[in-house]
Amino acid sequence: MRIAIVGGGIGGLALALGLHQRGIPCDVYEGVPEVKELGVGITLLPHAVRELAALGVQPQLEALGIENLESVFFNRWGQFIYREPRGRHAGYGVPEIGMHRGKLHGVLYQAAVERLGAQHVHLGHRCTGVQQEGGQVTLGFSDPQGRAREPVRADLVVACDGVNSTVRRQFYPGEQPAFAGINTWRGVTVHPPILTGKTYMRIGSIDTGKMVVYPIVDDVDGRGNQLVNWTAEIRRAESGMNDWNKPGRLEDFLPVYREWKFDWLDVPRLIATASEILEYPMVDKDPVPQWTFGRVTLLGDAAHPMYPRGSNGSAQALIDASTLAGLLAEGGDPAAALRRYEAVRLPATAKVVETNRTVPPDFIIMKADALSGGRPFPGSIDDLVSQEELQRISDDYKRVAGFALEKAK
């Protein structure tokens, strides 16, 4: 059985490694001509680390990142709202890790090259479309200069080619990303440890400015400073979508955070001293009724683009990959395995997409703002809402996302 994986990102490489573990050969086709450590930070939640551990790469990832101790929520005045332990510190059997996305991708890529063999990981292959006939799939590819490559024939095709998937567009040609006026800016800054130095922080909410801040590299300069990842999110009804391909400009968003100077963090300084700023729109897509079309299926962001809230996009792609590899390893009709995979994963991820839109993890801050009338509260958050109620909101999200403690130990 010849399996072609379109896209060599996190989901595609995890699928390739999972298939190889089960003795199923495959080839990966990636559009870029060279794999580089690009991007900024990523948080690997326990259900993501569980899948990566099963692929045998957890030790490398732990060595490259920072194990989160806690997650803490603050309003935009820096007032404490809620704190909870994370990963092993919360009773999970695996850690929660903050790290550079490029480092994660690099570990998976090197593992794929070593285990599958370099001849099965094809760079510079941008998919231009798929055709099915007689129980086979023919894939079209072009090189980085846009010249046609020799077509590839396979028994199964798994499209892991991201939010702008060429394969998905073939089956849903009129589809557009769903944009609700939320834009984001992301950067990394060399900075002294904040709070514990192992704290994942959410501050404020999108209507008045939100920040997500966490460390991804320890002692980055030999002086005890960390590489700190941050994301600014702002909803403006009049805004157009940010451009994925442009660097971010301070003047577009820094004014929102000018007064965010707390005794534990100077937010404008954190932003202004970043080594690089990237801008992105916060987009997802409405869940679709079907991922599998004959011998072609979708995986990861190609299947279920979701808001990057709760650090869940990569985790869901990793679970997709594990599920599909396991079903294919059971044998039988491989096209039926693709349909079973869709039946298991499509409803679960559709629920995550909807929850990320309506009741994301930072709903804790939104609730506190609503109870305080959008103003600083004069005393303690406990005068407005109990910590037990805030924990319930957090636990409800974990159940939807698939990493409730009772399931993800």
C-alpha cells in the first residue's frame, strides 16, 4: 500500500512516524525546498505530549523547552484572577512544555528522515491537485519555481497541508477563512524570568486587548534571561485581516498596551524589545460535513482549522495522526479506515472549533470583567466569583479539548 502524505508540518510528520512505527510505508511531500526552524512559541499540552511520547521524541523536546509549572490569569490591570498547576504538577503523567515551534518541527523532521529514510521525505513538492480513478490517486506537484513535477501515484492520500490546503480547496472550492475582526501579533523577547519563570500567563481579553505570555528557552544568553514568547490579540470591528506574510508593526497595536505596567511585568517594554514581530489574522473555518473522499482524507489544520486558543491546534493534529495510523494498522479496506477515522475525529474537532469561538480558556477573564463591570475590582476576585467556579470553566474546556485529567494521565 502506497500512502502519500501531502504536507510535512507537525501533523504530516507525526502521521509518517506513526505509520512507520506500525510497519506501514509512506512518503511525505512538502512544498518548501528547505526545512528551517521558523515561527515563534508553541505550548505542548499533556494530550499532545502523550502522542509525541508515543512517537519516541519526548526526551528531545523536554531538553529544548521549558516545563510549565502553572497557568495564571490576570485582568488588564494586572489583577490576579485564577491560578492552576499544569502538566505533571497537576497530576498528569507527562509535562506541559513551552518551546519554539521551529524546534518541535525540527525534531519531528529529523526523526522522519532518520526513520523513513531521506528518500521518502520529498522537499520542494507543492501539491497542485489530486485525481482519483480505478482505486488509485494521482497527485500533481510543482517545484518552488512553479514548474510541473512528475505526477505521483498512491493508494491513499492524506492532506496535511494546513489552513490554506490545496487539497481541501479542491473539495470545498468556494470556502473562505472565517474572520471576526480579531488580529494577532506574535513575538519573542529576551527577558528576565517572569513570576516563577515557568508560568503561562493570560492577561486581559480580546475586546480591550489580550496578551498571552510564556517562556520557551531558559538562560538563553548565559545571564539567566529567558526567551519569552508573547501574543497580542485585539478585536476591532473595523479591522481588515492581518497579512500572514508581513512583519508586524509596533504602531498597529502597541498603543493598546501603553499603560499595562504591572509590578510583575512591563508589557510595553516586553513588546518593544522583541527581536522579531510577526502578524497573523485569527481565523478558523466552519466545520465541514466530510473529510474523506474516496481514497483521500484531510488531517490537522487542513481538516479543522481552529482559533489558536488553548494551544490546541497542534494537539488535535497529533491525535488525528495517531488515530489514523492506528486504524490503518488494523488492516482491511484502507478506504474504510479513512471513513472510520473521519467518524471518530470530525465530531470531536468540530466541538473544539466551536468552543474556541465561544467559551475559550480566557473566558475566565471575560467572566471576571463582566462581573466587575469592565473596571478594576477594589478587593479580591473572590468577592465576585469563587475559585471553584473558575476551575469549573477551566475543566469544562479541558474535557472538550480532550485533556481532562481523568483521561490524559
